[in-house]
Amino acid sequence: RRTVNAAGTAKVSVNDFVLKAVAGALVEVPEANSIWNDDSIRRYDSADIAVAVAVEGGLLTPVLRGVDRLPISAIATQIADLAGRARAG
């Protein structure tokens, strides 16, 4: 993390690395990146992950799309943007 933060402009958190790892796991195990319907299973090609953001009165969970295809710096930037927008209402 220290090396990535020293080389980039966006501050990367441990959570950003966790999201990238989870996205990689969802791609490696497509059965985990699926939902059950009444009569079928729907599998997804990309990893869209919701991130909990504490706001006044509870939590909001904006979804970061295509985490598996994003570089770690873009994950950090997009999470900061989504969290800021969630807190702003």
C-alpha cells in the first residue's frame, strides 16, 4: 500500500485492496458471482460490488461497477466519489 500510494495520485486504502481481491475471487469462481432465481441460476460476467457508506441515520450501499477490470487507483478514486456523493445525499 505504501508503494502504491507513493507512486500514484489517489490515496489507496486497505479496503481498496480487499475489493480488488474479492473481485478477482468472483472472476475465478463464477459460481460465487451468481444469484438464484425461481427456476434458474444467473451468472454475471463482471464483479459489481456494493460498498457500505455510513451516513446520518444509517448506511447507504452504492455499487462500484466492474471492479475486476479497474486498476487499484481507479477503485480508490471511484469509492471516494461514491462515498462523498452518498454522504451529500
